[in-house]
Amino acid sequence: MSRKLISSGSIFETEIGYSRAVIEGNWIFISGTTGYNYKTMFIDDDVVNQTEQCLKNIASTLKEANSEFDDIVRVTYILPKISDFRKCWPILRKYFGEIRPAATMFSAELADPKMKIEIQVTAIKK
């Protein structure tokens, strides 16, 4: 099986040296994804809006990998402020409520102070 790399076109991928996603066999590993709109490089100041944009970015990457949210088996949430996590729950439930992947949340500083959440997922094509 061949390895396939997916890029969103984000300047971060080129500057840091990583891929938006790596496909290996049926597995899809999507890098930590933030709330930037990668076409405009705009990021909303609101954590809830950033969460929605993160998941739209992930959906776009999954589509490029011929996959969908139902294929996600693992999700990791990273937030600088633990107190922001509860605000995100309605959006997370909207996307993950039925598929209920294994999940971890932790608090850490992110690469840019504008970033309020980063989401990483692993999926396996059925």
C-alpha cells in the first residue's frame, strides 16, 4: 500500500514541515487542526466558532481522503483554557454525538495565541 499525503495549502504546513493528513492503507491520520479558514487565513476570536471551523476543516480533509466523519475512531482536543471546553460541547456533540469516537482532552498552549482549540482525529475507512 502506498502512503498518500494531503495538504490544505496552509502556510503552516510548508513552514513547519508536516501534512494536513497522512493516509496509510485504510488509516487516515489528520494533524491537529485549528479554527483558521485556510483559504482566507482568518480565525474568529470565539472558541465556539473556532471549533466549528476546525470541524469543517477536518470534514474537508476527510472528503479529500474519500472518507467521512463516521470513519473517525479517535479524537484529541487541545485547548489553552480548560474553561473553554464546555462551551464547545454542543458543536462537538453535533459532529460526534452519534459516532462517539474515543476521545482525550488536554490543556496546552497552542502555536498562536489567537488559537483557542486544536482538534486531531484518526479515522479508518470501512
